Amino acid sequence: MANLKRTLSLGSVVLFGIAYMTPIIVLGTFGILADVTNGQVPAAYVAATLAMLFTALSYAKMATAFPVAGSAYTYVRKSINAKLGFLAGWALLLDYLFLPMAIWLIGAAYLGSAFPEVPQAVWVLGFIVVTSLINMVGLQLAKTVNGLLMVVQLLVLVAFVALCVHYVAGDGSKPLWSLQPFFDGSFSLPLVMGGAAIACYSFLGFDAVSTLTEETRDPQKTIPRAILLITLFGGLIFIVTAYFVQLAHPGAVFTSTDSAAYEIARNIGGDLFVSIFLIGLIVGQFTSGLSAQASASRLLFAMGRDGVLPKRLFGTLSKRFGTPLGSILLCAVVALLALKLDVTTSTSFINFGAFLAFSLVNLSVIFHYWIGGARRGARELLQYLLFPLLGMFATLWLMVSLDHLAITLGLCWLALGVVYLAWLTSGFRRQPPELQFDAA
């Protein structure tokens, strides 16, 4: 049986998760969130952070119970039902397979606007080829590249926040501390929750690191800690950044919501800072795409190794690099769809798969610990029943807060998964293929 090598420490896993989240994306999507929430972006990130923290606790509990690759797919399959586990994995495939494509497409769109003489397809292909080659060589190289580029990204983000503070303080008419970015006279909970449903796109890295369990040292301690740290750090970065940006530009009126951050960057830092900001965004998209493709390939490897997907293509590792080459190549092929799609279409239904998988992971905690393990004490009531229920209801609420197109496309993907499962199990008469994982 093929096994991945354990080389990643707590710091490496946290770095990978933060890079996957792409902290600078809070600026790239600021205009869209401001428009949806009517100028209350920080409130949307607070709601998203609280919802994600409950789900992160559930991921941490399940990563302790099952320290193997596969994420929600493994947790639901082993704690509830093999068929439902397959559908959890199918939901994650929607998220993981299309996320790298969307990330690279956004990066290519930024570069296309800065260098209109270069066809956007060139940038898309460049992202795909370079990122795939790095992931084929292995996570050690990807970890080094991520570390260097994360420094650049975070420096740009810190500079943006610092210039917002200087802009507000220099004006003298606005206080640096105010509740207005969170609650103004037009506060609306449905609008904030609609914004939170979009804002959760930025948190997807916290669950992705659970797919790296079999490459992490002491995973039963490291992965749960990493999941919680990533969620907390990410939420703090998003809330603080959104607060000061909203303070520097109150309301939701922009020349273009898609490029709102450029407008704000020019107001607070001039033309030179706009160029620096563009570099930071591109670096952020590259690091995020690197981590997204790595996590997607590990999920495909886990499903292929079980025989749920063709084992010959997905369930084997490269003899030279020890990486799942077939899975990495599939991610690259799927990303080629970016040559024919726009950003809106490619990203509209990604969160549907994430919210469905998050809900099932919360449910798996209840089945594994509360029902199956009979953990019924007062403390266990909070940890294994109430908290998972809160996480499940929060993610379902966010799911129904998505726009109708996202829900429709997500349901179509889920229906396709049910059809494939019916074929795989001969009309649901037998269980999907299963492999006993060895965490040693």
C-alpha cells in the first residue's frame, strides 16, 4: 500500500493553510462584500469567523480520531456511512477541483488588466504549468516557495492597513475606533449573512490542511492545533483588515465593485502603491493556487487509493518524488477550463460544496463521539453535541444564503454524484470500495 512521507511540522501546516486562504483576498473581494452588506464588511467577517470556528472545532476532533488523508470524505465515511462519505468527498471535489482554476483565473485577470497586450490565456497557462511542476516535485519545495511568497503578500497587506490608518488619522475628521464599520444605521442581518456566505470563501484553507495528515509529523496533535490556529489567525486578519479599509472608505459606493481595492489603494497611497498592491495580489493568488492544487490532489489520492476513483490513475505515487502525479495532472487539466470561463461562472458554486462538506463533518462528530462513543458527560454535551449542531446549522444557513445560481449548480453537481454512486454500488446494493488506512 502506498504511503506518503511525514515531513511537515505544525508551523509548516499552519503556513500552508494560511497560504491557501490567501489573506490578501480580503482586499480583492472587498468591493463585492461591501456591495452585498451595504458597507458592513467587518460584520460579515465576524459572522463568518464564528461559523467557521465551530466547524473548525469539529474538524479538529475528527482529525484526532482519524489521522489519515481524505478530510471530510474520511470522517463521514468512517463515522456515519460509506455512501454518505462518498457524497461528502464528491462535495469536496466540487470545491477542491474548481478552486485552483478560479484562483488562477483571478490572477490571470489581474495580470491581463495590467498588461493588456499579453493574451490572458498565456497567464492562465503559466499559472497552471509552474504550480503543477512545483507540486509534482513535492511539498518540501512547495513549502519553501510558499514561505517566501507569504512574506511578500503579508508585507503588502500590512502596508495597505497602515496606509488606511494613516489616511483616517491624517484626515482628522474620523476616529480610529468606531462601531460604524460593524453596525451603522442600515444594519441588516440577512445582508450580513449574505456577505458572510461569500466571505467564507476566504476560510477554505483551514479544512484543506486535514488532507495533509499523512504527511505531517505527530498528526493527532499537530493537525487539530493547526486547524484552530489557521481559523483564528485568518479570521483575525480578515476582520482587522476589513475594519480599517471600511473606515478609510465608508459605505459601498465604488466606481467598480470588482476593482474597489484599486480605487482605495490609489486614494490612500497613490499610483506607486497601486503597482505594489497589484504585485501583492498576484503573489497571493500564486501561493493560494499552490496550496489548493496540493490539497485537491491529496483528496483525489485518498479516494483513488480506496478504489472510489480509478486506483491506477489516482491511487498511486510517483516513485521518484513520492507525490500523486495523476491527481496533480487532473487538477491541471480541469484548470484549463479557465480558458473558456469567466471569474463569476467559475467561482459561483464553489462554496456550495464547502458548506455541504462542513455540515457533514459537524454531523460526523455527533455520530462518532456522542452516539457511537457514548461520550455523554456535561463537557461532552458541549463538545460533541451542542457545538457540532451550532456549526452544522451555521453552515446550512450560509448555504441557503448563497445566490440562486450557486445553489442550482451545486445541486446539479450533487445529483451527478448520486448517479455515479448508484453506478459504483450497483444501484446502492453494496458499499463503495473501502481501504483500511494505516496511520503508522
